[in-house]
Amino acid sequence: MKIAIIGMGYVGLPLALRFAQAGVSVLGIDVDENKCTALNDGRSYIKHISTESVAAMRTAGLLEATSDFARVSAVEAILICVPTPLKAEREPDLSYVFGTGESIAPHLRSGQLVVLESTTYPGTTDTELRVILERGSGLLAGRDFHLAYSPEREDPGQYRPGRPSDSQDCRWPYSRLPRPGCGVLLARGRESHPGIILSRRRSDQVARKYFPLGEHRFG
Ligand SMILES: NC(=O)c1ccc[n+]([C@@H]2O[C@H](COP(=O)([O-])OP(=O)(O)OC[C@H]3O[C@@H](n4cnc5c(N)ncnc54)[C@H](O)[C@@H]3O)[C@@H](O)[C@H]2O)c1
């Protein structure tokens, strides 16, 4: 199985290594050519990620980095981990997410799964991102490809030794079927099709934590 992770930063790189360590082939995509070069050279650029762990996955042939978005056509799942910095009015700047949507849409294929991992307000996936992906691909979310929201739950500074982090613990395997209770929020409301599960409790928590004044919408 092969997946693409877009945005190889504090969230994307550990996630990529976690998948690779589980035997999943990972294509890391980043607009920063220096990061792509470092990864392909087997080097880490994040302090708490060891160069050895990156080098090991390179040697195993399970990690490759590129800035060529067209290559998403060759993977089964696409995980979006680009930044969403808060603007002055505490709204997330979604330009990176939408830019990523524009970049991957022409290369989407039927049967693929697209997962937004970036922090945002509930509803982003099923409104703006869905429209961008459908318009650029000519495919329909929920019919031709799967679309989900799975917020990153790393909590910097809360690391407890010996205990897997939320993302390690609950990361569902991105097979066609969802794993219940993993906090995968959904995009397409209640329609019953595989790959999507709605967790209202988790989306509430995320929304309250990051966007206390924001609108909560659950598809
Ligand atoms: N860092 C954390 O502990 C943490 C925890 C919870 C949630 N999050 C959320 O996860 C998301 C990612 O955060 P991060 O800390 O990994 O950010 P980061 O800045 O460390 O990494 C983002 C990466 O995306 C790349 N990028 C930017 N625009 C791109 C584009 N259009 N296409 C491809 N790559 C692009 C950047 O070059 C960078 O390498 C954010 O929404 C953040 O709020 C982060």
C-alpha cells in the first residue's frame, strides 16, 4: 500500500515515519525543496526526529519525498498536513489547505481517500475543500473518492514517555473501512459509504480548543 502525505512538517514527518515503520510506502510531498532533499538524503530537520529513523525508512525503500503533486495519482490515500496558522481574528488561514486542494485535484483518481489532518473548523472539508477537489477533478466526493477529516491530535509539551501519542494510538490504518472511535470526523455527513465515520464528541473537543468562537458544523 502506498500513501502520500502533503506537508512534511511537525505533523507530516512523524506521521510518515509511523506509516513507513508499519510497512506502508510513503510519498512525502512538500513545497520546500530543501526538506525533500534532506529526506531523500536520509536526514531529519526536526529536532526530536532522529536522522537514523529517516535514514532507516529510506534504506527500506519506504519513504520518498518530492514536490511533484502529480505523483498523488499513484497512491491510495492522500493525507493533508499543511499549516493553518491562526490569523489575527482567530480564524485559521486556510490558504495552504485550499492551495493543496487545487494542486492535487487534477491528479485525483476514483477510489482514492483524501484526509484533511490540518487543524480547522468543522465543515471545512465538506464545504470549501470538497468543492475545490470536485471542481478540479471532475469526480464526486462520496461517490468517486472518499473524503474525511482526521484532526491531528499531537499535543506539544504533553508527551508522556512509554505511552503512544494519540496519533500513534488511534491512527486508523487507512484501509477502506473506518475504525470506530478513532475520532475521524467526516466530511460527507451521514451518508453511508465506507471510509467515513463521524465523531461528534471529538470534533466538539477540537473545535472548542482551537476555535472557541467558531461555528460548529458536522455535515
Ligand atoms: N505541530 C503540532 O504539534 C500540531 C498539533 C496539532 C495540530 N497541528 C496542525 O497540523 C497542521 C500542520 O502543522 P505542522 O506543525 O506540521 O506545520 P509545519 O509548519 O511544521 O509543517 C507544514 C509543512 O507543510 C509545508 N507546506 C506548506 N504549504 C504547502 C503546500 N501548499 N503544499 C505542500 N506542502 C506545504 C511546509 O513547507 C512545511 O514543511 C496545522 O494545521 C497545525 O495546526 C499541529
